[in-house]
Amino acid sequence: MAELRVLIVDDEPHARARIRELLSRERDVTIVGDAGDGDDAVRQITLHRPSVVFLDVQLPARDGFAVLAALEVPPPVVVFTTAYDSYALRAFDVHALDYLLKPFDRDRLAQSLDRARHAVARLGGTTDSRLTALVEELRAGTRYLTRIAVRIGGKIRIVNSAEIDSVEASGNYVRLHTKGGAHLLRETMQRVEGQLDPAQFARIHRSAIVNLDRIVELEPDFHGDYTVRLTDGRKLPLSRSYRDRFKGRLGPEF
């Protein structure tokens, strides 16, 4: 059985320890190191040349995708780990071998490790062409989400970003409003805003993002503020702090 040289990348010490503890039971796994931020991950991948990296998406300094884009050595087999469904879907979309959605158990990690073994054996020391394509794509520019995974009961539903009417803050979650209903997502407004194509979506308030194609009209009030009315009839406030950059999205009449 070929040796798997594994690097663990996660900004949470207990998460690194958990993966290390689970992998320590595997006879063919040698853990070559761990990293707690994106910059250190790039250094250690370059230094140790691991065959497999368990790579957290949310990292200080640079996220997991930026780590891959920054590599000047052939990328290893990658298993993304993440606590956010939308990130997990993006990782799958952009050709990662696998992803682990936190919190994961021993069986789920074992499944990912088996897939990694097969990938390493299949590649025989060469680089996966799909991962190479991902790195080139990341270097070329920003990739925006076209699909978002949301949990509904025990299932995961896929929502096309073009179907989103608006995104609104809801406590520690955000609520995606679509024609088919509203869906809660464990994300922040800032993170969601960064994942959606700015040519299609605009932030109009600290608690609201709208799909520009869903705007029907802007209603001024007596104080010079505006209310944005959407195709589904809902009305959202246009905050003064976002108004100036929003103006340029709708032409000279506004």
C-alpha cells in the first residue's frame, strides 16, 4: 500500500487535532505537518510536497482557493473542509476531489480518504488535470457562485443564483428569497456579497442584497431616501450609505 503524505490546513487548532487523531489510525498515512493560515499552507505545501491536503476553505491571510492559486508547485490531491454549505458546493463545482462539511464523523473522513487513495494511485505522481484547470481559473480571476446549496430538513437543495430575488440578514443566518420560497443559509452578508456576481447583484442596505433584474421601481420618500420594490411585491430600503454606488447601476435617470 502506497504511503499517503498528508498536510492538514485549518485555522482552528481543535479541528486540526481532530483530523490528526482520526488519520493517526491509518497505517498508510504519514502526516507531514499542519498549517493554521493560508500563507503557511502555501509554504508547507511547497516544502513538504504532500500527496494529499485537507484544506479548510475559511482561512486567515488567504482562503483555501487562494492557497491553490498561489502555488508555484504542482497541486496535490485536495479535500476541502468547510462549515458552510455554499463553500462546499463551490469546492465541488470547481473540481476538488472531495469536500467534508463540518462537523464530519470518522466514517465520512474515511470515505474521503479512500477517494484520495484512489486519486493518488490513479495519478501516479502526476497532477490532476481538473485541479490544474481550477488553479488556472483562479489565477485568471474571481469565480462567482452560480449555484448555492441550502439545507432543508435532512436534504440539501441546490438553488441557482439567477433564481435569487434578494438576500436578507436573519440573525446569524441569511435568508435567500426565490420564487420557490425562502431558504436559510448559515452565512454572513459580507461573505455572500463577495460570492455573488456584482454585475447581477447589488448591496442596498447592510441587511439586504437584491438581484438587479428583480427591481421594478424605486419609490422616493419625503426625506430623500428610497424604497426598492421587487417583482414579488416586497419592498426593501435603500440605505444612504449604499445609495451612491447603487446609482451607477441603473443609468442616468437615477
